[in-house]
Amino acid sequence: MATMKENYSNYQKAREELATTHFGSLWLNQEKRYVKPFKLYGNVWFVGDEWVCVHLIDTGDGLLLIDSGNCGATAMLINAIWEAGFKPSDVKWIIHSHGHLDHIGGAMFFKRMFGTELYLSEPDARMYRENPEISAIQDSNNICDELFTPDYEIKEGDVLTFGNTKIECFMVPGHTDGCVAMFFDAYNGDEVKRCGYYGGFGFNTLQKDYLIEIGDTDYKTRQVFLDSLKKVRDQKVEVFLGNHCINNQTLKRRQKQLENPDAPNPFVDSAAWGKYLDEKRDALLAFMADPANN
């Protein structure tokens, strides 16, 4: 049986080893990524951090979150909601864009603390039941982190109503089998803009070793991803909400807001959605054509 001193030594060693890994910075000192929350457009707020986006929608009948942040970052999310002028206990619903650990971190806290209803796509809910390792929850470095059973499993074509907000949902598999694209109207007084959100753009789940491990030895998921991009490419989107900040240059657009608050809102950009989806299409085609990936 290990002594307390030995256990502490093992703990310290594990932290030091984590710090040297490629993704170590994503788990250690997450607070350095905190972003002061801000109104993105109308009744839509940004309450995420420098890496992972979380959006808050004031529906007039409770708060809706799109995603619940990275595992280990729930305290930051709670603070951001408070700092934005809202009460975390008023979060009635959380829609999760997909089932990876960096987007579901606060789910069980909100469920247990406030009775928040949790939404996840039908395919990713099945993944949680049958192949939970695909969620990568085991990489959170905290055995207290856990997956959840959704209160509602989102299906293709669902139109979900939350207060004054109706969200139209489409399955866009690729990053996971159950990524969800969402489209809804946001309100700024009498002005209405159409928001668009894509459930996951990362190619990390298209690497050959990963696909072989999950049983896709023909790499069919790559074509599925391409088809998903095409499926929603021509949706009308005036406000593009990122899944990660890099998708829509969240922080650069925010800086423009701060520098010139009287200028047109930089998040209102009807070309941004199509431009980015085209960039991902072209990048994926190049990825698929590269012999190193086959």
C-alpha cells in the first residue's frame, strides 16, 4: 500500500507529465483562457473562453445554452453567466452540439444543481451508451467527470422551441456521428437576424489511425463530413456562431466591437458562414488527397 508521500509524489509527477504533452495546456490553468462575456447580437451572448465557444440565448422564458464548455471549466462558465448579468439557475436548457468532452463539461453540474434539461443528438446519445470511449471523457484527467443521459435526443429536422426561440436542427455527421447544425432567429429590438451554428469542424476524428480504431477501415467518414458541409452550405446565416473561437474569429470580431462600438456589428456578416464552410470543404479535399492520410 502506497504511503501518502508516495501518492503525492505520483500526483505531482502526473501533473508534470501532463504539462509536457501537446494538449496539456488545454487542461492546466484553464482560467487563463477566460473571456469577459459579451452580447454578440441581440439576445445572444458569448459566455465561452478563448478556445471553446458557449453561447447563451435569453429566450424570454429562461436561458438556453449551446454547449456547456470544456471539462474542468464549469466554474468559469458560471462566472461568465453571472458577469453577463444573468443567473445560472435560470439556465433551463442546454443543447450540446456534439458529444466530445470539451463541449459537455458543465452538463451534469447544471442538471444536478438547477434541474437543467440536457439535449444531445440521437447518434451521440447512442455513442454514449455503446461506445463511450469515443467521447474522450477518459482524457479529462479527472475521474469525477462523467457523461450524461440526455433528457431529449435530437433528431434530423427537429424544430425545438425554447421561449421565443425556435431552433431548426440538422444532423451533420463527420466530426462525430451526431454533430448538430442549428439555425434560429435572434432579436435585437425590432431587428431580426438569422443565426447559424455548425456542430463540429475538427479533422482530428478523420485521422486514419482513429478511423481504423473505430471500425471505419475505408475512411468513409471523410466523405460523410464533406456531404454534411454541402448539406447546410446554402442556409441563410447572417450571424455565424463558432463551435470553437477559431471558426468565426470570435475574439478578433469582439476586439472590433470594443474598438468601435458605434460601427456596424462585426458579427453580422452574411458571407462568413458560406466562406468558412467552403474553406473547410477545400481543406478536407486536400486532406483526403494527401497520401500521408491514406
